[in-house]
Amino acid sequence: MLNTSLASLLQDQLHGRVLTPGDDGYEEARVLFNGMIEHRPAMIAQCSGTADVIACVNFARENDVPIAAKGGGHGVAGRALVDDGLVVDLSPMRSVVVDPQLKTAQVQGGATLSDLDRETQAFGLATPAGVDSRTGVAGLALGGGMGHLARRFGLTVDNLQAADIVTADGKLRHVNESEHQDLFWALRGGGGNFGIVTSFDFRLHEVGPEVLVAQAFHLFDDAPDVLRFYRSFISEAPNEVGCFCLVLRVPPMEPFPPEHHGKIALALIANHSGNQDEGRRVLEPIESFGSPILSVITPMPYTQLQSNLDAGFPKGARYYWKSHYLPELSEAAIDTVIHQIGDLPGEFTGLGFEPMGGAINKVDPTATAFPHRNAAFGFAVFAGWQDASSDDEVIGWTRAFHDAMEPFSTGGTYVNYIQGDAGDEFRTAYGANFERLREIKKRYDPQGLFNAHQRIKAR
């Protein structure tokens, strides 16, 4: 455990507050989205600005203190904390400044998707960014960033125009296509391996304030037909359409029929971000297909769509997630999903297919550090539960499901869904770009100061 004199030394250098165990606010500051994570940092520096971040990085390097960066604290792996080390907490830094003429947003490193969407939607603008409004922009963007708009406008990293990053030497670097191009390339999918990003500059697009949303829930008995329909629908849909296929339990609330509450169902959640008359025509097959227990097409505020899934993943529950990228949704893959489901253990457990294609796949796999441009779908198992006594059962089920789907995978996985000290799984997340990322890591962080995040080791 670090001594209190070191904490006092750091506090003297910061405008923000340094929390240590026993301080008011310490316990709250170390709570993350995933209730499985139990780390106790020696210090949590609640940074008020870039100068505080620079001071923290210099302090950690000079005193050989383990360091981690915390933005939204939503990362399922919990790498925002480090035991007996220093957490650089950017959550006070949540400013979002929109330029509606240039269609850009400057976003501080502690902002969440709700912060970003609230400010951009005031001007009828948005950038592709996740599907849970509590997600931190930084963690999402640095790993790639899917979302409802991705097939039309690309991943979050594809809309990143520039960033400010504090590297291991304590220098603030502005990176873009012409300045520190190698580091800018690495940030777009390479995770938090290279420093602490204090500001992002995103390209925005005209979206909202309403988009057309289709939602259809089918009981699991109809899963084979629903999955085949989903495969066909998304393969023919225009890029204005995003459509997720989720397996989950029917929520115990209206407007779902009471007799189906808690049953396993497949949900098709689609949106059309263009002309609503055209969108209604395109989305109509979702509403009319099969025998859904609930089906509707309706205009919805984009901010509501972005927070639609939040309640299904309550903060503080226990989570364990695994993922693959799939080149196709084959008949064998469909059969495997149906066979592996079982009783869907865990109150908040689900799984989902995220559509790739469109603007995502138009980018060369080597143009950014995110390599999975040739996949047709992202597939993930999102296990969630409350009781710690169920850990072994639910984690074992998740791993078995992941293993069963591996034969249908491209061999890649999504870095933002990796949990634990996953070893080779990080290499599969970065694919053919791994060695180039490691060279950039050696250049900017040769001593491996930033090893708490999506780890690429410099040595």
C-alpha cells in the first residue's frame, strides 16, 4: 500500500481532489458498472483538467506507481481501477462542445454517451456511439465503437478526427491525420494502451431528433425462423438501417403480455435514420413477420433509442461477457445458438447479433487499428446476475457458449468485451494489426506504464 505522504505530494500538484481509502467519496468513486470488480486503489485523482492528468502521469512514472484511467467506468472488464495504485479519474471532465456549422464535437475524456448525445441532438446531429447511454466515450471509442448508426456512418473510431493524449513521458500530444499519424492510427481501435486521452474531436452527421424504430419480440420456440429472417432482412437492408437481434427474457412490465413475462424471447431492434416514410416501408417486414408477442414501428427520439437498453443491464450487477466476429450467420451457427441457450442463467443475461456491413466494412482493415472489417456480424454473450454464489455456473455457461460458437468465428473478438487476464485473446482482438500496435507501444510507452487497459506489452 502506498503511504499517505505520496498522496499528499500528489494532492499538492493537482487542482482536483485526491481520494484515499477512508476519505468521503472514495467508496463511491471506486464503484464501477460491473459489480464483480473489487479493486482498492491507493489513490483516486479526480482530475479537473488536462494539467491534472499530466501531473498524475508524471507522478506515476517518477514514483513507479501502477496507473489506470477511468472515464465512464462502464467497461465490463473493470480496467478503470488498479489495486494499490493510482486511478486517474476523468469523470469530472465531461464537457461536450458542438460546432453545428462544422458538424464537429469536442468531447472531454470523462464524458458518457448521454453527455455526447444530449449536446449533439440539440442541433439534430449525432455520431455513431454505442447502445448504452452510460458508456464512457473514451473506452468505447478507443476500442472501436459499434452503435445504431454504424452501418450508415461507420464505427465511432471512423468518425474520430483528432485527439489530445497525455503519453507516458507526460507530454500532451495533439494527434490527427497529419500530426503523430502513427499514434492517431493506433488510438482508433488500439484501446487505452498508449496514454490517457483528455479530448476527442468527432465528426457529426444529421440525425434526429427522431428516428424511426421497429421492435418485435418473438418467443424462443420461433428462434430458427426468426434468426433466418434476421439474416435475410439485414443482408438486404440499406445502410440507413441498423438492426440488432437479441436473445433475452421478456421484461415483466407493460406492454408485454403478463403470461409471457420472464420467458426467453428474441427481440429485433431496428432503426432507420433517414426519411421516415422510406423507413416505414423498409422496416415494415419486421412488424409483419411471424407471430410476435409484441411488434411496433414508431418514431422515437434518438436519445431514447440510445438509452433503450440501459434498464436491462443495471449498474452493480455481476457481468461476464464474451464475443466473436462471424463471417456469416450460417445454419450451423443458428443450430448451435438454439442448442446452447438452455435456461439462460442469470437475471440479466442475454446474447446478441450486431450487424456489420455498410460503412463499417468499406474501410480497409489496416486503415485504423480496428481490424474486423470483413465480418458480417458481431456476436456476444452478455451474462448478468446478482448472486455471487452463481458466479461459477454463469461464467461456465458463458465460456461454453463462446467455445461452441468458435468454429463459426473469423478468429477475431471485440476488445471492449474481453474480461480477465485474457492472454492471447488480446492478440485476436487486434488481429493482423497487433505487431504494428506493439511497435507504436514501444515508441510511446517503452516502459509499459499503461498496462492496466487493453494490454499490448512493449516488452
